[in-house]
Amino acid sequence: MGDPTGLIPAPLSVRTESGHFPLTSETLLHAGPGAERAARRLRAELSPPTGLPLPPAPEPVDGALCLLLDPGLHQRLGDEGYLLDVTPERATLTAAAEPGLHWAVQTLRQLLGPAAYRRAPLPGGPDWSLPALHLADAPRFRWRGLMLDVARHFMPKDGVLRVLDLLAAHKLNVLHFHLTDDQGWRIEVRGKPRLTEVASWRERSRLGHRASPLWDPRPHGGYYTQEDLREIVAYAAERQITVVPEIDIPGHSQAAIAAYPELGNRDAGVDTAELGVWTDWGISTHLLAPSEEVLRFYEEVLEEVLEIFPSPYVHLGGDECPKDEWRASPSAQARLAELGLPDENALQAWMLRHFGEWLAARGRRLVGWDEILQGEGEDADPRTAAGAVVPDARPSSASPLRADGPSGEAYAPVLADLPDGAAVSSWRGYAGGVAAARAGHDVVICPEQQVYFDHRQDAGEDEPVPIGYVRTLADVYRFEPVPPELAGTELAARVLGTQATMWAECTETPQRVDYQLFPRLVALAEVAWSQLPAPGQRDVEGFERRMERAHYPRLDAMGVNYRPPSGPYPWQRRPGVLGRPIDGAPPIV
Ligand code: ACM
């Protein structure tokens, strides 16, 4: 990590040499066979800030930036790895496959300095040059993501495209797109127009977290047309990012029920025709009915989802689903009896299995939050499992991690019979991930206690709408995605990677989302990409120094509204808007 280049995430290895490769109006761009798209991306990213035309060179000549594919590198560096060789004569980016070349371009951009993140050249701007070096790089994990909740507060399309730029700049490659929830439905479904006419907006919103007495009386809403979503998907793909859509079932569905009351449990003592799109935060008690009609409705929704999103993974939520309505509904009970299922958790597992198989038949893979592991029986919550510990996480001084974390041993639900290929997002600690891996499923490790970035990032009074645990930049840097129970075993390969989670109840604008994400997303990117030592041995101070010296200036040039290390600017505060206190805070929604 003694890298003088200030690259983040830190590369596998780098050796700097003396001298520089200058980029001037004479500099050429050579794309070897198969490297044309990466070369177009390089030009699209580097010409605007530098003003350099980078005309094509048919051969890899001196004075050129050269992008080359060499499949022989695959064994050593995989599809996403790359080599970068800069001499005073030329700069050569080599990878086994296209993704690696794209990440090499991102490295090149960092090496050019913060001004390379602007969108137009500054008058009298810097002379552009790359330091001579030999660099080899490859990611530790193949799933390096961000879950973005655009249901609680809608993020207009431009904001999402900007988030994709920010992910790419940090070599993150998955946008888990949380498109539906109790408070809003954000995806146009042509066969179900009321999902956008009715479910895409709510009358007002609570301002702050649940305890806040304040309301924002303005109607809130918005949705992405199918063209918008195809644009988002294509924009992401150009940046090697997969957009994994999430349609949450059978809970977190009040907005859909408000639009189509027949989706709800109409015989459970609630008139579902009276339900509006929820204006408050929390877990709605209204869930989808386990009827054939609902299955068909969601199959039709998913048919459109699959047409828009080529992602091999489709997320169907499955989290936080109180079953009171199913217990009260004679038709849900009749369904349960007809299927010969023991209880309501089994009914949920049956529903998820139905859609998991439906997806598998179409060549896609189900992903769900770790509740999808439960096959039947009492709710098994890994956070309250006996003997739970938080592996290797160092407590933040202001908010010690409580012993309500994961335990692969104590968390032992009757496992659901998930379809082959189904994957699990382990959010209630690590235990779901451990259980899923042992059951033969891939996992994304994203524990609330470590990488939920709606949680506050400092204990200070000034934190805007402070929620839950304090999770500082240093805490995130010490986060280890592989649970200790799996480390060093062949099941560690079941860990696809990790992602940050950004719930948006209290982040009503893209600037607020920026504040919660940054700088912590930078630490997450390094955790997901770089080969870091065990958490206790990580060089947190070195990382913070690289942030100061090299990376905050890049974020500044990109216009990111990050939290400064010294605390929020006055205009980043939200005095008087209640969050959720840290003392004794239970795990939050
Ligand atoms: C979740 O935080 N409800 C997945």
C-alpha cells in the first residue's frame, strides 16, 4: 500500500519509475482488436476535461495511449484485471477482457489528477501527464455494489446517471436498484398503468425519521419511464455496471396495493380500496395476498422488468414481512391449507420459490434479502440469535457495536427450499450469508451494522437527521465482507462480494444522498476491490491520508457533496429534524 499515486481503490501492485508520459494535442489513441469500445469510453471521459482530441492511431506507436486485449492475462488477472505500463514514450493498458480495460481507464483518469474529473478544460489548466509506472490490478470481489432506494424519495434520472458515474469512478460494478416500496412505485409497467398513475406518488411525507413530528406537506413522487430505465441500463453497461432491479414482494408493497386493491388481503379486516400510498416510514402491515391473481399480476410485471433489465440477477426483496394479515385472512389460510403448508412463513417461502423458479425458467437468478432463507417456523432473526458476535469489527468510540450481530451457529431457521442459483443479500448481520453459503447459495454480504449508509457517520450534534449506529469512514474501512465462519474455507467463494445500502427515508435530495454516501462509499470501494489485510491490521490512517491528499480533490472536482472530515458544513445540517437516537437504538428499518 505504499503507493505514491494516491489511487483509490488501491491496486494490487505498483512500481513507479522516473519520468512522465505527456498528454498533448499530438497524443494518439490506439485500440487493438476488441478494445474499440474501451477506447471510445477513454475518449469520452478524458477529452472533455483535457480538451485533447486523442485521434486514433492504427498501430501501437510511440506517443500513443494503447488499449490492448490479451486473453492470456485471464489466468492471472481475470476479466476485470489489467496491466498499466507507462513509460515516457507511451502508455499501454492491457487486459484479458473489456471490463479490465474499462477499469484501467478509470485508473488512468485518477493518475491525471483531480482536474481530469471536470467536464470542461479550465483556462490555463494543468499540463497533462501520467507518471511512469508499472501497475497490475484486479478486484478481490466480483460484486461491488450500491443499493439505492429510489422508492422512499425518488431520485430523478439525471441523479441516477450521476450515481453511475460515481460508481464507475470507484470501480464499483453493481447498482441494486430498489424500485418499489410502501411509499412509492418507480418503474413504468405498461400493462399496469395505475402503478405509475397512483402508486408513484404520495400526498405528503414525514420529515425526518419516525419519531419526528414534522411533515413536508408537498406531494412527493416520480417514476422512470421504460425509456428512462433502458437509458440507465445502457449508461451503466457502458461503464461495466450491472443494474439489478428490485421489486419487493410480498411485503413493502403498500403502494402497489393502493393502486390495485385486489393485490391486498381484502378479507383481513382492512378495506384495501381505502389504502393510500404510505406517507410514513417503517414497515407497513399490508402485504400482497398469496393468490393466483397476485402471482399472475407480478409475473406480468416481471415480464416487463426482464425486458428492460438484462441483469442475470433479479431481486425480489422478501424482507420485513409481518404476516398478521395472512393470519387474519380466511382466503390466505385456505391457500395455506390447500398447499399443505405449516405456517405463514412457509407461505412466503412458497411464493418466493414460485418466482425464483419463474425467473430460473427464463435464465435469471433470484436474489432476496436474507429473510428468503426462512422456510417455516417462528421468525428467526439472526440479530437476536443467542451467542451472536460481530466478527472482526472494531467498535466506533461513540457507539460500540452491540452483541446483536451474526452467528452462523445460533441462527438456524428451517431453511427454505430456494431454487438452484438463488442468491441472498445478507443484511441482518453475517449469519444469513453463512447459512446461505452452507446451503449452496451465493451471497452478497451487506450487514446493516456495517454498511447501511443511511446510518449516521459521526456522533456529533451536527449530523443531519442522525440515524442508528455511528459508522465512520474508519469503521467502513475496517469492514470485512467474508464472515469468519467461511474465511479460509472453500465456501468463502460463495461470497460474491459486498454492497453499501442507501435507504432514502431521510435523504430527500441527491445532495443528501451524496452526504450519506461519501466519503464512506470510497472506503467500501477499497474494501470490495483491494487485497486488504485483516481488519485489525488495515492502515486506516494511510487511507485517510490518501483521501486528504488525492481523493477529496477528485470528489470536489466531481461536485460530490461529501461530509468533510471536520464535520458538516452549516448548510449540510438539518437542525430540528429528528433522526433516530443511537442510544439503545434497535436495528432499524
Ligand atoms: C432491509 O433493510 N429491510 C433489507
